[in-house]
Amino acid sequence: MNIQPPARMDQKAFLAWVQDREERYELDRGRVMMMTGGSREHWQITANLIKALDARLDLNRFTVLPEFGVDIAPHSLRFPDIVVDVVGETRGDLKATAPVLIAEVLSPSSERVDLGDKAAEYLRLPTLQAYLVFAQDEMKAWLWSRGDGDFPAGPKILEGEDAIARFEPLKIDLPLSEVYRRVRLK
């Protein structure tokens, strides 16, 4: 069955509409955008990251959520690979209340958006402390970490087995070797 998404809608209409869909979508400035599935490497990195964050964060303060809504603007709603949100949610929530960390795993079709548009959008979120993007074909990550109230102009690039993503505001270290465990790199 071929479903044609509505051309434009606001967040409220989008959230009502997307609940009945099996496919993945995002709302980008009022436009409904279908998202593609990920490769084995994409999902392995995502699974490893969820486990690593869950083991390091205070679960009384934070929750780790895959593909959960993040309110970017009145007509934009993103579903990053991972969102770390503060605990205090309401039953039935469909989007993060105060995201503190957002992570994306690059796909060939998402690199420009994840490192460009999404980075600019996410870094404007007042509660966000870190944005992290992972390559899936090499052990490489881009990290924006809030310091002294602001994010740096560009990301810190982390590469190789010995690289560690440090999140000072959350007081955690995340070795890339752990995130890339069981991932076949080129």
C-alpha cells in the first residue's frame, strides 16, 4: 500500500497522524519527511550507545530513549537515533521534555542534514548539553558539548580506538571502542 503523507502540517496534527504509521517520519518546517531504515552497523552503534549511556547515567535523573520526538520549532519535530531526556515525563508523552543529549548515527543520505541542519537546530535547544554524531563506516564522531553556557562554533572530532567522548555537564566518559563494539568497519 502506498501512503501519501500530507504536504504540510503543524506539530499537533503531525503527532496525531504519525501515531498510526508503521513507517518513520519527521516534521521539517511543516513538511512531512519519510525517514529510511538503517544498516546493521547503524543499529549496532545505536544499541551499543544506548547500553553505554544507560550504564553511566543516573537513571533517577535521566532516561535514554531511541527515536523519540524532539520539539525543534512550532513546525518541526525530529526523531534522533537517541535522546537523553530528564526524568519527570508524563504518561503518553510523544516528545522529550528537556533533552540533555542527542545522538545521531550517520547514513549516506543523512550526513549533510545531521552535521548541518540538525546540528544548528539541536544546538539552539536551551536544555541540550551535548550533540554527538557517529560515522558508521569508520570509528569517528563529531561532538558539540556545551561549555560556559554556549556551544563551540564547530564540533570536536574524535577518531580511533583510544578516543573518548567526554560530557563534562553530565560527568560521563564514553570510549568510542565501546560504541563501535561488534561493528564491522571498512
